[in-house]
Amino acid sequence: MRAFAVALFSGLVALAAGYGGGAPEGACGDMVPQHHTPPQTSESPYTISVNKNSVRPKEKVYVTLSSKQGDTFKGFFIQARVGDTAVGKFDAAAGVKLVNCGNGVASAATHENSKEKTKVTVAWEAPPELSETVIFTVTTAKDGGTFWVAQKAAPLRVQ
């Protein structure tokens, strides 16, 4: 009985903490984590930056999510989008889990664990033959109940 109670409690703690192992594929469309609480409507305390303004197809850029004033975050979910479609491919990295959104493979990047972070940088490769403006879109979770959805970076031109 004690083992059952411990297992039940552990499961409830994991559920309350949100997705400690990263965003599921089900979050690809609206980028809203299933944390059972509404997102923040205030300005996000995090910034998204891209190391280039334009790239060629199959060229890589580095996308950085960081805190404006030292605030930590536990989770993130990043996509490069043309309209509502995730495009391109993220590279595997320590602490980063790749997610397949839509027909894409590794078309999103999320956290691998819920350790506190102040900065994360991921590499993204533009798809071959793409000639569009791409917007990096990020959802950031300070914790299981405090998160900002679909924050946008400056546009990146793929030409």
C-alpha cells in the first residue's frame, strides 16, 4: 500500500510540474503547454535573438533564448515558422530534445529537463529550396504555472 501511495504521489507531482521532459508533439500547433493554467499576458522577461538577419537554404543560424534580468526558466519550445507551419531542422544538443511538428523532422526544439536555465542556444538549419521570411516563435515556462506563449523573434530572411 505504501509503494502505491508513493507512486501515486510521484505521478501527481510530475503532472503538477508540467512537462519536465519537454513539450509534446501535441503542442506544435498553438504552442500552448498543457499546464492547466492560462498563459501570462504581460511582457515576457525573456528575449529571443538570432545571430544573422538572412541565410541561404541549408545554412545554419543560432537562436538564443535568454533572460532579460537574470530570471530563470525551466522550459522552452522553439519553432521556425512560415505562417503557422514549422520549417527547417534543429540540431541535437545537450539539454535539448527535438520534436517532429507536422511533416517535419526535428522541426522544433524543447527542454530535455526542468532544471533552471538563464540561457539556451540552439542551431537551426534552413530547408533546401526555401525562399521565405521565417519567424522564430518561442514559448517559455518560468515554472509549471507561469509561461509566455508564442513570443516572436525578429524575422529571418532565407534567400
